[in-house]
Amino acid sequence: MARIFAGVATSHVPAVGAAIDNKRTDEPYWQPLFKGYEASKRWIAAAKPDVVILVYNDHASAFSLELIPTFALGCATEFPPADEGWGPRPVPTVQGYPELAWHLAQSLILDEFDITIVNKMEVDHGLTVPMSLMFGEPAAWPVKVIPLAVNVVQYPPPTGNRCFQLGKAIRRAVESFDQDLEVVIFGTGGMSHQLQGPRAGLINKDFDARFLDRLVSDPLALSRMPHVEYLREAGSEGVEMVMWLIMRGALDDRVKEIHRFYHVPASNTAVGHVILENWPPE
Ligand SMILES: [Fe+2]
């Protein structure tokens, strides 16, 4: 049986990818941020997952306003890095896992989650930055990746509750796959940030700290938080954090917090990161 044994939440700030690609990680501005991920790289290197289900949002790279799937599951054999305006990031092409991805599609759709199946897709910083933060700069990514792109760009995004319930359905799907696989699920985006309008630059450290606490210990209540609270407290782009609830829904009710990191600023965004293992950790 396949199983999801851990979850990772992390911001996916595009400037973080640029700092890595331009060899600027040791600069005083960036060094504290990358230091916060050193333990994470050690953890995942030791955990050696076979597969990462990577929940992220596309930023008008694979999709546009012409087509806006709420949940888009990548079932292809590979996903090249997208050109976001300055050339594709110099990172390896992501290797998919079509057999498991199609199993997830079947299980989720029969479980009444009407996801979109994607057989060709480029992946942008939303997916590649978390990969770089967790795995560094290898010649090839050491895991297969199943991308799950969530619309959090164009209103209306899915509710926190829908995301939390989808996480539970993903867990059921993974556990009904008949191969022995160790799976980690990533939820990415956030934390508080607003990119435009009079409140551009908004950061809310208190809200972010509370969000992390509730994500760990009271995710059910957190999943009921309405969009307007994300927007008011965490800025217009803070609603990306509903994606963290997909990750959390796929884990046990009780989890062990392995690592937590919070840092401001990274570009104009608060960076948050947490690693959770099912309880008891094995
Ligand atoms: Fe984003």
C-alpha cells in the first residue's frame, strides 16, 4: 500500500528561485532565509520519499484567464519548467508518475471531487521553488512529482473546507494504490502578502503565527475560515494558504511538528515553512 507519511508547507516566492539561480543565496539579505531550510533538506534526504504530491498554484504560465481549472492534476510523464518571462528556471524537468496520478484522478473523481486531468503542462515557480528549497540543486530531482494546481488567482478560489476535504480524499486515494510507496504532500504559497493596491506590501506576523499554530493543532477549525478573513488579515495573495489545508487534510488529525521556520522579508512576502509527520513518527 502507498501511504502519505508527512506534509511540507512552504511559501513559493519567485524571488527565492531567482536568488538560487543567480547564486545569491549567501548574500546578507538572503542568507537567513536559506538557513531556515537547511534542516528541511536534511530531513527530506533522510526520509527519501518516492513521490511528492505538490499542491501549488499556476501563475498564468500553464493556464490563463481563458481556462481556469479549480483543481488540475498533472498526469503526464514529465513537466518542464515554464518560461515566466526571463527564460525557464535552470532546474531539472519534473518527472511525473502517470500510473499513480491516473489512480488519483479515478479515485478523486469517483469520490466526487471533479478535478481536471492535465496531460501536458509546464510548471512555474509555484512548483519549482519549493522543489529547490527542499532538494537543493541536483542534476535530476530525486523524486517523482505529481503536480496539483489549484486556482487561487482568479476569484473564486476553493474554500478552505473544500481544500481540507480534498486532502482527505487524496489520502484515501493514495492508500488504495496497490504499490508500496512513501509519499510526502507539499502545500505551497503564502504567507501574508499583497502585491497590489493601497495595501501592497502588507505583512501580518501575528496572523501568520496563529495560522501555523492552528494548521498544526486545530486544522478543522482553520478549514472553516472564510476567504474574507484571509484577504483582510493576510492580504489579497494570502488566500494562497488554502492550499496548505489540502496538505494538512491528507495527514492524521494529530501530527508531530518536525520543523518550523518563519522569515520576513523575502521580496515583499512573509515566508512560512513547516514540516509535519503523522503521529507517532516512524
Ligand atoms: Fe503564488
